[in-house]
Amino acid sequence: MKFMKGIATLISCWQFSETFFLHVLICVWLVLILMLCFLVLNVKILMSATLDAERFSQYFGGCPIIRVPGFTYPVNTFYLEDVLLLLKSVENNNLDNTLVNVPTEDAELAEEDKLALDEAINLAWSNDEFDPLLELVSSEATQKVFNYQHSLSGLTPLMVFAGKGRVADVCMLLSFGSDCHLQAKDGSTALEWAERENQQEAAELIKKHMESSISNSIKEQKILDKYLGTINPELIDVGLIEQLIRRICIDSKEGAILVFLPGWEDINKTREKLIASAFFKNNSKLMILCLHSMIPPAEQKKVFQRPPPGCRKIVLATNIAETAITIDDVVYVIDSGRMKEKSYDPYNNVSTLQSSWVSKASAKQREGRAGRCQPGVCYHLYSKVRAASLPDFQLPEIKRIPIEELCLQVKLLDSNCKIEDFLNKTLDPPVFETIRNAILVLQDIGALSVDEKLTELGEKLGSLPVHPMTSKMLFFSILMNCLDPALTLACASDYRNPFTLPMLPKDKKRADAARAELASLYGGDSDQLAVIAAFECWNNAKQRGQEARFCSEYFISKSTMTMLSGMRQQLQNELIRIGLILDDVSSCSLNARDPGVLHAVLMAGLYPMVGRLRPPHKSGKRLIETPGGEKVRLHPHSTNFSLSLRKTDDCPLITYDEIMRGDGGMVIKNCTVVGPLPLLLLATEIAVAPANNNDNEDDNDDNDDDGSDDGDGSDEDGMEIDNQSVGRREQKIMSSPDNSVTVIVDRWLFFGSTALDVAQIYCLRERLSAAILFKVTHPSTVLPPVLGASMHAIACILSYDGRSGKLPLEPVDSLTSMVNATEIDKSSPGKKNPDEFLRSLMSQGTGRKSPFCHHNNTGTTNFGSPSSHNVRPPLNSAGKNQHQKPASRGFRNGDGFGMRPHGPRGDSLKRQRKNGSG
């Protein structure tokens, strides 16, 4: 530490990148700086940004804070009460038919509703079970519910939450217009209940609300209560926004208007509302623009251009305009108070993308957009009570995302430390369940041992600047001679999707068709393969000087592609640096256009995110069953969405990047239809059971064995005899190569095969694990001949099985048969053929032939390029009855490439990934 003496560390104006890897480094860096602070007395830290500086100061032992305020012009701030008074009189109150289509008078509560509320109030007050009451308040959202009084005690929801100190819930009810003057049967108000139960924070909040209500004019309070009593404040009121923009345009002559909205759906709704009004149809006077991370760069640049004299600019934006950019002519800001926030539910192990309220820090930033270059005005479309109840800062990202990458980096820094102990030293430690889920994933892929020790494989996976599962995919792709598309997938998953959103409603179908056409170049039915095809076509179009045409016709972001290209080069250099590939990478992607091999590469990076498409539901739509048993919808933006509408009984396998829980339920947005072979080779566990036609015979054998054991009273002897009977049953299942068997994957997916094919699959799984471990320990050494031949055999099997993921799933022949693979460029049946322009881009300058597997001319077996013959895949049927539970024989590999035994279905089969969203 001597070199640290006298050095001052300055952290100034942090710009937090959207890449998770930077968040990992920052989080770990802060812990290390904290440790250094206790050893080196002369380290000083200065931070200036919209962060909680006091908390950082306390974290570093009370270090001094130097505040350097930036210059901003004055901004007049108004809230919902002020906006309503500005727009309408008390009589109209913004409730015309064009805006709100709900009755102004709440219907009387039914008896069953009153009973439910009585029970919910009892549970909340007596047992501290608040969920039933919160659910009723949120779902009904009427004044009759907010102000309901218990039939016996007279308690209201506000009194219960105040007496229990539920400050956030008290804020919610007050913002909904709940009456804080109501009295219970004993004459106590909500304020008195809070004071009686010594809930000082809740009492102060109610006092401030009552004082504010008294100080406000009767007109203001009346108009606010009426408005909140007839709309849901959690939703965006586009009618109110339209009327406010109109009023600004009438009352002032110049100055751009910036409107903050949660997401693209709300931007579209607001734009359509404005366009539908005759007032906004004069393009020479009003210019309506959208700003979202997923729209074309040319559209994004328009927001920075000043309009002609006499024309006003209206920008509809997400929180991308909050801190990252400055639009210098903005004078008016309309803040909806809402944003789309991606989070992580560690208890259900799913990601969420839902609309939520902004923090006070974000609201301040939005205000500041109006005063960057001149004095401005900000209209917050939420009440003053709501503004006071907003959290001070957004929840830190370490608490909102899965942390597998962070946990692996911690072990790389100190292999002897306990991950949980290290992370508990961070400023905002993640919950235990998040840490546990991350450790289980790292153990499943072999990065950590059962006792949480860092393995050699874990060191290699952590040496790359991508998610550990992505690193695993890259390792496998090198073995399979399919590196180039894996690099694209790795960078796209860590950065963003290159497709842009169509700006006009009429272009939506064109954009969907463009993605499907790109996916068809690799066989179709895949969102991930569409990204691979898009990058290759873009790269070739750029070389031919046709980049602009390609990006325009196929809704591709040029800037995103340029970023991905740079990231790919950096990642490739890292692979060269650690010795996994040679400087000449031309021989690492000979199977880059092989759909079968690509499906396996995808599986290596996404497993255990595997589901099966269920038969049509009563509603006509098809859902996806996941390892945890959830039934999930396909997102309409997925290229595979049409699968959910097909009226067939086929149940193909689907691998996906994450399950997202949004405002509309749980959905899968990016997925690929795959065959069973990649899953069988890469799954954590496979087991073998008798086929259906052997069940009765096995049952009879079991009964005979049980009958012979009746006279034995020893538990130990009984256990020994039982084990012997299981062993005889296993031997019988695998006794003949032609025996029909059922293969059970991860204890929930069932496939039909033969004993010989299963034995060979198990052998190849063992060889794959051995090959991975060999390359981890000897990265620059050629694989031994046996492992090299096995890797080539796997590639050939996958190559032949390239169409097995398509609908319908057709039976395939024996693993030991030898066949020639079909040409890659043949179009899949029923798919639209790509146009000549796209075909020409795919064939431009790739230098790759169509055969799937390639021989090494030197006769030696190289890494991922072994010599062998093409072989056919196993499995004579797929999709057996998922609910049958035959006796099984398990095949497991404790040291393999993610092939470890695990608990019952759903215990450790789910993993979520971070993916940037606009």
C-alpha cells in the first residue's frame, strides 16, 4: 500500500453507463476503496452528481463533502392541482367525454365487497397481513373503497395503515383522495390512531396533509378530489396532457415543450391523441417528435434541431431525456411522474419491467430540463402530496438485477472470501435470495464448487467482460467452430437489440416482416438468429456502400451496429489474449451458418431457460410452460408470436433469454424454437425410464420383488434388496441396444429414444465436459484425438438436426446412421424466401461454404475442428406425456460444463439476464 501514500482519489460527475459490467466494477471498486481508506489516511473522495452524497460520506467514515453547484435558470413549478385550475373550472374539471369515460359517482359496494373489506381490515390490524387490503384498495380504486369503514369498529384503510406505521401506503391513500377526517366508532381519526400507536412519521404526514388541505383554497381541493376520484393516477392521462399542451401553445408564442412519459406505448398514445386533434395538424406551426432509445438515430437527432421561426417543437420522451442529453430550446416540461423501470424479483426469480413513480431526484432533474438555457416552467402531473411521498432516490441497481457476474468478480478478487460477506459490505447490499440465486447459477455452470470455491472454469468464465453464461456460450462456440455468430449474440445481449421501432403505425407490419425475413436466413423461428443475420448483412452492406439502404429497409440502427462491431472486436481480442483462439480467427467460424450448431450455441448460453409450447388453450392462444411450471405468453414483438396462434398440437421446445413480468402479465420477448438434441447434450441432468410399452412388464416385476420381501423385517436388508431391484430394472432398461426408452430431461421434459442412442448421448456429454475442462487448463493445446473426434461428431449430429426445431417435430433416425447434411441455404418449408438484396448480402465476402462440418486438411484435430464423419441424431420421437412419472435411471456429470445434478423441478432451473431497455 506504500504507493497509495499521499494520493487523493477524485470521483467527480459520475456518468453511470447502461452496461452492467461497469456497474459491477463500480460496486466492487467502492468496497475496495473503503478497505483502502482504513489503511491509507490520505485518501480523499469527492463526488458530485445527483447521488445521495451524505450516504456516501457516511460509508467512507464521514469524509468531507465539497459541493459545487451548477448554474441553472429559475424554473416555475406547478403540480396537478395547479394544472387542473389552469385548464378547467370546477364545473368541468377536465372530465369531458373526450378525456374520461367513467361515471363521476361511485356505485354502492355490494355486500360481498363489504365482507371482503371487513375481513381484510381485520387481518391487517390483528395479524399484520396487509396484502389482502392492499389488493382490494388497488384493484377497486374508488372513493367508496378508500373511505370504507369497518362494519363493527368503523376503522378505515387509512386508519389501519396509519396505526401500523405503513407510511408508503398512507401516502398512497392520501394521494388517492382518502378522507383523513373520518372517525371510527370510538371517535378516533387516522391521525389519532397514528399518535396512539406511536407512529410519528405517519402522524406527521397526515398533519401536513391536513394543514395543506386547510391552506388550499376550497376550489383547488374540490377540483383535485373530484379528479382523483374519477381517474386512476397510476395511468397516463393523455387527454390531460393534450389539453395542457394546447393551453401552453395558446398562452405563449415560442419555446419547445418536453413531455416525459414512461415508455413507447405511452409515447404512441400521446402522439396519436395529438395528431387526432385539428389543433395540432398544422405541421408548419407544430412539430411533434419522439425520443426513445430504440428509434432510428436520424429521428433522435431531430429533437436537437431548432424548428423554423413560428414553429413550436413538442418532444415526447422517456427518461432518456432526463440526464443524458440537453435540448437547448426547451422552455416547458410536462412531467407525468412515471417511468419504466426494470427490476428483479429474487423470490420468484423473474425480471420485471413495470411503470413506477419517479424519485425526488429524478423529478428535480426533469424540472432542470426547462432551465438549462433559459428560464422555464415545469408541470408535474401529480399532486403535492404525491410529490412529498416520492422516494428520495431510485433503488440502486445492485438491488434491481441478478448479480451472477458480480458474484464471480468477487471470487476472482478474493477466492477465499464468502460472497455474501463481501457483498454485505457494499453501500446497498442485495437481499440474501438474490445472492443465493446467483451462486446456484454459478454452481450449475461449474464456475463455483458446491462449497463455493472458484473452479478453473470459473476463472476463465470470469476473465471475459460478459455474463458468465455468455462466456460459457463462447467456449462452446469455439469447440463447435461457430465463434462469429456467438460474438454477435454476446455483445447484443450485453448492449442492446439493433432493431429500431417503426415511427409510423403503418410501418409496424413491415418491421415485423423484416425481422422474420432476416431470421429465415438461418431457418426462421428465432429472434436471436435474426440479430445474427442482421449483423452479417449490415457488415456486408457497409462494405458494398449499401449500409443506408439496408438499415432503412430492415429497421436497423446504424449506431448500434457500429457499437456492436467495436464490442465484438474487443471481445475477440480478449479470447486471443487468454489463449482460447489464435490470432488468425478465420478457422473458428466454419459452422457459422449452420442452424443446428447455432441452436446448440444458443442453448449453451441460455440454458436452463427452456420451455415447451403448450397445446391451444380454451381462449385459442398457446402458452409456454417453463421449468418452474409457470404458463407464460409470447410477446407480440417476437418473431415467434405467430406460433401462439397456430391451431396444432405440436409442442416444440423454446429457449429464451428471460421471462419479463410487466403491466400486462408475464411474457417472453426473445426466443428460439430448438430441437431436443442441444438440450440433451447440454442439460444439467438426463434420466432414462422404460418406454410406455414396457411399463406393465416392469410393474409386474416390481410386484414380484415386493412379494418376496414381505417376510423380511430388517430395514437395512430391505434397503439393500430394494437397491438390487432398482439395479436389475436399470440393467433391464439398457440391456438391449434396441430397447425403447423414455429420456427425462431435468425431471420435466420427456422424449422417446433407444437404449443405444441414449448411451451414446451420455458418452458425448462426458466427452464435451472433458473437452471444456481440457481447454480451460490447456488453452493453447490441441485437443487429444479422442476428444477432437467427439467434438466433430457432436457438430455433425447437430448439423444434421438443424431443422429439428421447426414445426412440426418430425421423427429422426438412429444416432449410428451416417448421412450427408443438406445445404444450409435451402429455405425452410412455408417460409417466405428472402429477397435478392438480402441473399446477396448473406453471400457477400463471407468465404464460408455450405457444408456444416469441416475436416482438417493436416490430419490433426484442432480446437473445434476435429475430423469425423457426419452422423444422424438420436430420438425416434419427441414430446412424450409430460405428466407420466416412470421409474428412471439418471445420468449426471458432476464436473461438467453445466451438467450437474440439481434438486426437484424448479429449484435451480430459472435464470434471468440483464438486457437494456429504452
